[in-house]
Amino acid sequence: MKAVIRTRSLPGLPLGLLLALLLAALTMASPAVADTGVSTIGDALRKSPVYVDPSASAQLSTTDADALAKRIKDADKPVFVAVLPADYPTANLFTNLRTATGITGLYAIRLGDRFDARADSRVLSNAAVKNLVSSVQGEDAKTQLTDFTNRALASMGGSAPASWGGSSDGGGGVSGTALIVAGGVLVAGGAGAYTLVRRSRRRREEEQRAALDKLRVVVDEDITAFGEELDRLEFHPSEPGADDAMRADYERALDAYEQAKSYMAAATKPEDVRSVTQALEDGRFSLAQLAARREGRPLPERRAPCFFDPRHGPSVADATWTPSGGAPREVPVCAADQARLADGRDPMIREVDTDYGRRPYWDAGPAYGPWAGGYFGGGLLPGLLVGTVLGSMMSTPSYASDYGTGYGDFGSGGYDGGDVSGANFDSDDFGGGFGGGGDFGGGGDGGGGGDFGGGF
């Protein structure tokens, strides 16, 4: 009996070893599958803004990924970047990733040599996302992700999620160090939150001061130009033919000039500039009325200033203008620009200094929203700025927290950038097939693709 048992057990050893090896192989393979799952990517992005799949590590080194993550964290903006292998499944990728992460923000994915992005509209408008994606097509992974991130950080709203304050081990579980840190955060949660709020507020104040410094140059030019108009008018209240109406026009113009200087001297943030340009717009209309009275012409209609450069004075008509590669729109124009457009020439556009050289004011940055709002008023701006960089920035309600409100019917409800919304978000913001927001094709099922246009 004992011999039989020994005889039967010997053949069973190789089978047992084989089963053990097979079980070990399956166990070792499980993490690899999990590493490419959307849930795992979402978990990793809740801990750090950049996730690089192990099978795509050749595209972006650990050093470069850490540098990109630090750049995003330092900017305190909700940008999420994932680098995935070329054969990663793309069906509903953005929607599923946004659901898995559960945080309002901008999501960018490098998939092989393809690139696309989506964002919650409260953070960045659909048009702005498309423009940013188009601007980096064809670049290598490091350059593309760096360029996209830098440009997005300059345009988007919201703040980084609080969960980035913890440590991340790359999505492979919670380490003992992470638990200790988490415990410390819980103990000192009140003090930590207060510190983060103060730091975020201080950073925002610094950004606003920097924006105001750039804007101050342009506003001072406007004030100077208006003062020169007053001098060229050479009106004297006691001159022959002057009447009370003329004197009232002139007094209003002088008051507007003094108000503009006073408002600008007191400005502490970009949104304060709106009162300056509003005063200048009122003053220029008063000058137009005075000029008409002196020359015996009919009084001008109260109209918005010339869209191309408010220093041109009140507009005389609305003209159809189609920017290069953009959609046509009706804009208020002065007589000189009306004639230029009728002759097929370019209008005289107000350009300002930017980090990328001289650009039209509508492509110069978010601080020009209050500047334009004072000239054109809230109701007129959406139609004028549709499709522009400034219009895209102003379309997010988060813009109001940085640059003030009252510039038109922009934005929508919902969570702010960096807020944890879970699955409560507009799926249209993340719809479409992968590639629907870029130039390399891709199609999709709803709302994401192909309508880039040329933009302006």
C-alpha cells in the first residue's frame, strides 16, 4: 500500500509544479492588466497630474514626466496628462477617464504618436481646447506635452485638486509613507487647508498684478491718445459761436479724461480697467457730439467704438469682416476702416505687445477682457469675440473669478476646475472619438470632432 502511494505521488510532482508556475504567471500578469485600465489611470491622476503607462515609457522619461508634473502643480491648475501605448482602446476614452478620475479639469492624452484633449467647459472652452490641440500636432512627445501644457496653463481657469498634495507611488497601491503623510494631513488638515488657500490667493494676486502691469501700458496709451484729441480740438468755451450744449459736451469730455487718469491710478487688478475704458468711450462720444455741433452736422448716433481700435472713436456702421481662416461676423467700424474694408484692404487693427510679439488685442491674453468690456459693454462682446482667444477664455465662468464679471452671457453652471464632481459632468465636453479634436482624423460618436476651422 505504501509502495502504491509512492508510485502515484511521483508523477503528480511535475503537474503540481506546472500548476504552481501557471498560478504564479497569472498572478504576475494581473498588475500589468490593471496598469492599463482606465480605473488605474484615474487613480494615478488623482495623485499626480502626469501618468505614463509602463509600455509607453519610451515616449516620456521619468525625469521629463516629473518635470511636467511639477510645472502643472506649481501653476496650481487642473491639467491631467496621460501617455499611453499606440494600441490602447480609444472607445469613450475621454469620458471613461473623466468618470474614473472624477475631477473637473483639462485632460490630455498622448496615444502612440497621436494626441488629443478634452476639458470641462468651466475650465476651458471646447474651441480653446481644439485650438491648443491643433497648435501642437506633429511634435515629439516631450515637446508636444510641454508646449500644450504651457499654453493651456496660460488660458484655463480653476485650481489644482487637493489630492495632489499627497504622494503617489505610480498607481501600484498605497505605501506606508503615503499612509503616514495622509495621517499627518488629517491631523493638521485645518492648518494645511488654510496654508493652501493663502498660497493660492497670493499666487492669484501676483498673476493679477503682472497682468495689470502689462495692461497699464496699453491703457496709458489710450489715455494719452484721448488727451491729444482734446488738444487737437482747440475748443474754447468762450469762442465765437460756442453755446451751452457745446460747453457741456466739452466739460463731459474733460471730466472723462480726468476720471480715466484717476481710475487707472487707483487700479489694483485687471478688472478695475473696465471703468477706465468706459470713461474714455464716454469722453470720445462727447467729443464726437461737440465736433458735430461746431460743424453744423446732425448729432451722431450713440454707437460702440470701432472694433479694430477703440481709439478710432465711435463707429459709423456695422461691417461684415472675415478674418483669415475664421468665420464672418458683423463688427462696428469707424469711417476709415469701413472704407478700407470696402476697398478690400485690411483694417487698422490695434496690436499690443505679448510674449509672442505684437498681436491683435483679442489674441493678447485674458486681461484684455475688462479692457474690451469698458469699450463695448457686456451685451456686445460675445458676438464680437466669438472664435477668438480672448472670447474662448471668457467663455469659462472661472474667468470671472480672475478678471471680474459683466462682459456678456458667458459660461455655464457646474463645478469649478479642480473640484471633485465624480460622474456629475457634461459628457458632451468629453464626447467624440479619439482624434476628434485634432488634425489627424479619428471620428466619433457625438460632439468632439472635426470643427476646428482656422480660428482667429
